[in-house]
Amino acid sequence: MRPVSRRAFLSAAGASAVTARSQAQTPGASDRLRIGAIGCGGMGTGHLRALLKMKDSDNLEVTAVCDVYRKRLDRAAQLTGAAPYQDYRRLLENKNIDYVLIATPEHWHARMILDAAAAGKHIYCEKPMTQTSGQARGVAAAVARTGVKLQVGVQGMSDDSYETANRYVKAGALGDVVMAQIDYSRNYAGDFWAGPLDPDVRPGQNLDWNAWLGPAPRRPFDPGRFQYWRRYWDYSSGIASDLFIHRVTRIIKALDLSFPERGAASGGKWHFQQSAAEIPDTFNILMDYPGGPTVLLVSSMANDTAIEHVLREHKATLEFTRTGFVIRPQRLYAKELQEITHQRTGGEDITLHHRNLARAIRLGEPLKCDARLGYYGVVACEMGVRSFRRQKYVRWDRVKEKIVEL
């Protein structure tokens, strides 16, 4: 596959880059949905296994798979019985495919979404929707223009806790929300997000390294970058785009937020100081949204002690739990309000997320994590990354829809 130049990629990610060659097809309620999977690594294989189990119950079929690493491609083709492709653009030319799964490294998301939308394919793209806010703006515009359905892989949105919490917040009975806090932390005995290297990778023989790099800067093959790409700024924002995107999207949904007004971040490699990773092992973001609240995101790869996931409101505190959420009145309002417990339905589940997309395609059901929600999440995470990397306080220019440094 001929590599895409960085200039061409950035240009294509702009709001006016896509002209749909065909409108998205709308299969009937009883029609089988045929799926093409782009990216067959660990996450992609997880999706494939889930989709295979849904074949009969949800009338889905994986008919094409694509990867630039032949070992993964062969494994996916054997698992699914689907036609193999090494160039995703050839897969998109297949008129029998209804929607595509994009489970590639983050630096490819925007280009592949735009191409899929232009081909009239519905899309399930793993989180984050895009690598940058500029790309997200272009993707949101392209999805609106072409009419395709885009589900962003923040699977926690298939847990009804957050939309239910939003109804309580909108009712106003809990008072003004002044702060939200949430975390996503882990702990590693050795280096974080690292492990054994695949001895079978042979660039130029079974791996198209230039195609893998795509819009990223040209670099000689590096097995660490290929296999553990989340550790490098060229392909990922690390904690922000792999973990925080799951958490901040929950808060955005629960509070019906859009773009932050301003933000700042802190952190560093405080434990894994000898790691080859470029990203920090400890990272925190503080953001103010217009009129409130302040949102705090906390993470470390060196300590997994959790903090409470709460919405701090004037009259009550809403705490998200593993089973839903609990609303507890503040002491001053204990006589006025009663404690409320919500038992969730759904959950953080790939199957539920794909099922929602299938129903959106067939029946017009609202998506759990659409392009607009995906856009809001990308902006929040990139604001933190920009602040950290530039050591600047940043804000969101609502007119130009871009992050600016203060």
C-alpha cells in the first residue's frame, strides 16, 4: 500500500475534505449486516471473537479482514473465514460490506473514517475517534454530510448509568454541579504497557512498515513502536487517549457537556524513569467547562488505588459504582432529599456496542457514542496533552473550534 503523505492526510482531515461517492446503504431490519475489519491485533481480534458469537443472534457476518502484518491477517482470516486484504482501501471498494470496524493505532483513525464515510460504509471505530481535535472536527462534519452511522468504541456508553444520571442532573433537584472527578489507574511490576516482542515480524517481508506508519513521521522500523505504540506521541497520547477517553466521555454524557473552556495538566515519569516510553506514567488533567463544573481526571501506571467517581453537586453527591450509581444528599439537605440508588442495565461491553450500531443502521436507533460525543472527548483529552507537552495553560476557541495556548 502506497504510504499517505502527512500533508495529504492533514488536508483530508479538514471539514471540507470528503465528498461522499455514495450515500450510506440502509439495510432492512431482517437483512444480514456484512462487516469488514481493519486492524487485527489484540483489540481487533477481541472484536472479531465477539462478532462471531453475534452472527446468528444479531444477523451479522464478518466477510473481510485487513492488516498490514501478514501474521495477524492470516490469523484473522483463519478465525473468521473472511476474505483477507492488506490494503484497507481495497476492502472499502467491496460493495458487499455494510460497515467497517476500525481497530488500528490511533494515528490512522481519521483517515480511515473519512475514506469509509466517502465509500458509504457505516463505521465502528475504536477510541479515541481521532488523534487530534482538528481531525475530529473534520470527521464529525464528514459523518453529518454523508449520513453514515459512526459508533466510537467507548464501550462504557452502553451502560445506561450515565444517561440516567443526566436525567437527574437536568431535573435540577440535586443543585448545581460544581465538580466531577474520575480516574483510571493501573500498576505494573515491570515497565508499563510493554512486554515481549514478536520474533516473527520481518519488515519488507510480512509487514508493510511504511503503510503502518501512514500519516505518522517517517522512522526506521522499531519493534517497540510497532508493538507498543501507545507509549509514543507519534501514534497515541498514552493515558489521555487510551484511558481518560473512557472516563471523560462518561462525565460529558452525564452532565450534557460539550467543549471545555480551559484546562491544564501535570504529571511525569515518576516511577518508570528508565522506560523508553515517551508518555508519562502519571498524568492528571483539570478542566473548567463554561459555567461549570471543573472536571478532574486522575491516572497513574504505578499505583492502582482508585478514587471515587463522583459528581459533586450543591445538594447531593452522585457516586458511580460497579452496579450503577448512588445519590446521597449533602448533610445540609438530608431532610429535604432522599438517597437514590440506580441499578444499571447494560455495561462496558463490545457486544452491546456493536448491537447498538446494528440497530442504528437498521432501525435508526440513537447511537450510544456518536461522532459528536467522540469529538467532545477528543478535545478534552488533547487539551490535557497540549498543556502537558507545552507546559502551557490552554483554552478552547469556540469560534474557530481549536485549542489555543495562553
